[in-house]
Amino acid sequence: AGPLDLLVRGLVNFANEEDLENKIRGLFLRMDLDESGAVSLKEMNEGLKKIQSGNGSHMRLSAEDFELITERGKLLDADGEMGFEGFYNIVTSQLKQFTNRKIIDALNRSEEDGAS
């Protein structure tokens, strides 16, 4: 599972690229708690707490996960925060990985069903 699976799961049903961008922008604005136009790891974790899954669990990014998804800090500014463009890149990358895992899982189940 990816570090943002609970977040990106809600983005799978987008109508088009503009709809996806609007949904991601809405998430970004919810995460940008100090309204600085950028999101830190602390803000992201505070924002993720607000986004609950159906079973009440919440997401939390470790410093290692944050470093990994920000490409070792390349998507961060000098203050260690990411703007919307970096956030968009992270979320779309995580969304692609999430959907790829779901497709592979479905294909594996299909093969198992066919073998029995």
C-alpha cells in the first residue's frame, strides 16, 4: 500500500483532467492550514487527520514517507514546504501507483479464479 492510498482512493472517480485538478486543489487548500500557499509535513499530517476513511482510521505520513514522495525534497521550497504544483505531482503520482496496484490485484484474482 502507498502512503497516501486513503487520500487518493477518493480521487479515482474523476470526470476529466480539469475535475481531477479541481479535486486536488481542494485537498491542497484543506491541507494549507496557515494559508501560505505551501504545505509542510506537519500541515499535511494535520490535514490528513481530517480526512477519515470509512472505518475511522486516518493517515499519517512519516518523515521517511514525506521524503520519498517529495523526491528527497526536490519538490520542496527552501522552507521545506511544497506549493500546489509539487502537491499536484505527488497526488497524481500516488494516484497512478494506487490504480496500477488495483489493476494488478484484479488481474491476479482473475487468474486465480480461472485456475480453480
